[in-house]
Amino acid sequence: MRPFEWLFLLSFIPALLIPFIPQAWRRRWLILSAPLPVLVGGLHLVAEGWRVQMVPVYFLAVMVLASRLPALLGREGKVRRGRGIVVSFVSALIVVGCGVLAGWLLPVADLPEPTGPYPVGILDRELVDEDRGRRLMVSVWFPSAQDGTPAPLTHNPDEVANALGNLSGLPGIGLQHLTYFTLSASEDVPLATDGAPFPVLVFSHGMVGLRLQNSSTLQELASWGYVVVAIDHTDAAAVTVFPDGEARFYNLENFGIPSDVEPDEAIITERVFPVWVADQRFVYNTLETWAVNDPLLAGKLDLTRIGSFGHSFGGATALEVCRVDDRCRAAVNMDGGLYGDIKTQPSVRPMLLMTSAESGQFTDTVEEWTHMVENTNSTADWLELPGSTHFSFTITQLLSPLLVPEHFDPRAGLHVIDKYLRAFFDSHLRGAETLPSGETDVRWLTDPVPQSGLASLP
């Protein structure tokens, strides 16, 4: 919970203590304690903004003040005694307790701070692939020359809340507090020149995901000198909102899949997967244009050092892009099942497979991963994050403790993911000597490749 929310809840304590105040002092105590929640609540609303989880507590503050308004105006009425005070005390305690519980279950979470030497910048852009008649939104994360005002997690919190609400069967208003999530990254800041040109990474979210779902990891990579382009795969993302205000919600009908058909792996592989691969490759094409004539990025992108990564379906997309596109130098799949020809046609590019403990229970998926790793024509590393589930690779588990698996720390998990993800790309795009090994924060399912793969790339 936010600081003023805690102060707001604590401001009810004087009113809750009324049953324990000596009768001789009780009237004055009532007069002094009644306005306090409204005053502190007003400060909270001005400083932090309202959120739906606190609405019952807002009403309680007004009721407490209204109940003592006659006393405040000098028109003393009959002071409630005995059972009435107890009932009021218990009722208020329940409401405040519900406020604490709601704030704990749906907190305004702080994302982990980036640990690299660069401040981080972010900008959003619309891309249009005229050949395919396809519109995309991307976020570009980059090492910045200076700090700025923290950017919001999303400029479209209402659309994101409604999309996630529709998918979960819950009212979108319950996620209204997404408005208050912020990043460490800043908008309207210049790209750093020290260390340029920078290696580039392209990120794809999971099916029904969002380009913001891995924001913590994306800003971490940017703080260490990577330019990262995160894609919303329109119509397969939870929602994509364009600058003209159009909101495109998840809808596989736009991939030619009828609404009355349950999409299985074969249909997804045929209709959706090629579009995602083409989306990433179109971003590669766009990067080539930006590297030459973009006001911010020209001369700052090293496209001889470019990699792809993604979560879930986006991870499978990254592997396939690196298999078919020579511009991709290395790829990471974060807990994604395999789609397309990567199952049978080995890649010549280095890959890292990062999987969850939960996914290790699916025998067929593990067999496909094992076959891919054993038959690759390049280096393939595979590690498992102990205690994790599929969404431990995203910021999702920071949104509510109800989403966190038992005995798993989501912040520590993100730190581990970021460490090995960056080490892999440092190894294969920057020539670092090795991946971390011999540590107990992950379980290696292959022996980590001890040397850099940079020199061996064609």
C-alpha cells in the first residue's frame, strides 16, 4: 500500500478507541477524532489519487464525520452508549480491515529498480506494414543520457484494465489502480552517446499478453546498454491501443479463426504463428531504417548485434525468427512451448531456454524441448527457475500475492531471470566470456556453454 493510504487507515484509530475512552473524556474525544479521517483522506486523494479498493473506507470517513457533525457545530445530541458504541466500533473495524486486505491483495506495486549504469528512456511508436496491411505498436527502451520523470506503466490503463478484466471474467474497474503504476524509465530524454552504437533486442509477449508484461526486465536490459523493442502483436495481445484512439482487443477471428472454433496447436501454428514471426521480422526491417535516418536512433544501433527473446508464445516466436532470419544472432525462449519448424529443423543460432518448475510437469513439452536442445546446430543452454510458474517470468506476480506460488519470491525470481538473460546476450552479442554457472539460484538442465559464441557466428 502507498504511504498516504497507510496514514489514512491509521487515522481511524482514534475513532476506534472510543469504547475504551473514559466517559468523562469521550465527548471531546469524539469531536477531535471525527474530522481526522476526512482530513488525512483528503491528503491521500490529492497526493496519490483514489482507487477503487479504498472506496468503502472513503465512505466510512464521511460517515464518521457525519455522525459527529452536530457536536462539531455545537449542537450536542445524545451520545451513543453501550451496545451502540460496540456495534459502531466493530463495523468500522471491519471496513478498515477490508481496506487493508484489498490494498494488500491488489497493491500499487513498485517495479524493481534497474541495476545498470545508464538511466533508461522509453518511447512508444506505431508501425505500419503496408505489404501486410498490419498495424503494430511498439515500445522502445534505451540507455539514456539523463534521468527524467518516471513514465507510467501504460498510457491506456482503462483499456488494459478492461481487457484483463474481460479475459479473467472480472470487472475491469477492479484494476483501476494500474493508473498509478510507474516505471523507472523516462519519456522525452535523449539516447546516450557513451557506448553507442548499442546492441538491439526484440521482445514478443505471450499469447493474450502485452508488451508491458515484462517491463521490469526490459528496463533492466536497457540500463545495461541494450536498445530493446517490445511489440504488441495486434489482435493476439490482450489489447493494443493506437495513437488515434482505436483499441484492438484480443480477437483471433482477425487471423481467420472462427469464433465457434476452439483453436488447437495446429490452427495456431498455421494461422497465428507465421504472423508473429513476420511481425518480428518487420521490426527488424524497421530497425534498419531507424539506424540510418531516425532523429533519435540514427547511428546508435548496432544491427550486427541483434537478438530476439520472448515469453511463452513470444519465446517460440523468437526461436523461429532466429532460425529463419540471418540478422538474428541469438534467441531466448522464456517458458514457451514450441511451434513451427524449430521442432524438426535445428537452428544454427545460439539459444537459451528458460523454463518454469511448473512447465517441467508437462511431459510432451519437456520432450520437445529436450529434442530441440539435443539436435541444435549451435549452442543451446537450458535452465529451470526453481519454484516458479509460467507467469513468474513477467511482472504479473507483482500485481497480487494471490498470484505468487508458495515459497517463491517474485522479485528475487525476476532478478535471477534478468541476470541470466543479460549474461546470455552479453556472451553472444558482446563477447563476454561465460554464463554464470555453479550457482544454486537456477537448475541447469544442460551444462552452460563455457565460452563466448560471438566469434563463431557466421
